[in-house]
Amino acid sequence: MLKRFCVVGLMLATPAFGDEIKRDVIVLSLAASADLASTRYALAQCPSCWEGNVVMSEPAAALAIKSASVVATAWGCDQLRKHGHKRGAKVLRWGVSGLWFGAAAWNINKAR
């Protein structure tokens, strides 16, 4: 299921489906969602696991913070592009997404 969701999201992130800011939001939202979902999954599956970030331990707070992070990162990417740093915007988008996807992989690994 998660694999299909990611494939659909990456298809929507292609240039044919909109401008750069939309692509930023889609890719970042997929990564943030994977991190949040995998965290909840790991906490449900692993009785000895805990959320390392105290602020993110409450699901509603985690959703709000992660959503704000997506918006702030997408805004940062947009600002970089507006000032002629297209490559920097891509590095920021994929760097943050990579961290969140990496966290999701870590969470799933811990849940097993």
C-alpha cells in the first residue's frame, strides 16, 4: 500500500503535473507522511520503542509540526529558486525528503 502511495506521489511530482512549488509540496508531503506513519506503526509494534523527540510524542503535535516543516521547506525552496539557486532548491528538497524517508525506513526496521 505504502509503495503504491509513493509511486502515485512521485508520478504527480513530475513536471507534467505542475510547477516547482507543487512538486516541492508533493515530495515533501510524501516523505513527511511516511515518517509520521512509520513512527506510529513502530510505536504500536514495538513495546520497548519510544519517540525520541518529546514534542513529537503527541500525534496531533507531530502532525502540526511536520505540516509546518513541509510548508517552511517548500517556501525555502521557492525562495532559493527566486534568487537564482535552482540547484540549491533541489538539494534542499531532496535532502529533507531523504532525511524523512530515511527516518521512515529506520522506524520500520525498528518495528520488525
